[in-house]
Amino acid sequence: MLLHLLTKIKDSLTDLAGENTIFNVAYDALKQIDCDDVKSYQSLKDVLSDCYKYLIEQESKGQLTLNERVLLNNIDRLDDLLVEGRM
């Protein structure tokens, strides 16, 4: 489940990377993380935190695109999985 969700997040970041440097930086950093390494789960959250903040800001302004909405939902789902320990 986690790897599937990370793939979806990477795909969204790939689509959005050209639109905003925040997404580009997150995509480049996400490529560097070993998802099988338990220590990297906090790194996942750290990498996506700037994206999440940006997306929440855009949402509060009513300016989220469909691709951004999908990314936000997937980041929320990832956070839920990590908190619940369903990795």
C-alpha cells in the first residue's frame, strides 16, 4: 500500500514539477529516499512538508488545480498510513 501511494505521489509530482519549484524540489528529493528503510519515513514527511503547506495555502484561497488536489489527498493518505503504522 505504501509503495503504491508513493508511486502515485511521485507521478503527481512529475506532472506538477514544471509548474512550481516546490514540486520539483520534492520530486528530486523523493527519488533519493529508500522507501524500504524505516528511518526514511520521517524523511518522507519532511520532503513533502513544503508541498503540503503550499497545497493547503492554495486550497484556502480556492486555487487548487485537479492535479494539486490529487497530490494533497495522497499526501494526507500517506500521513494517515504513517501515523496508523500501516506501512
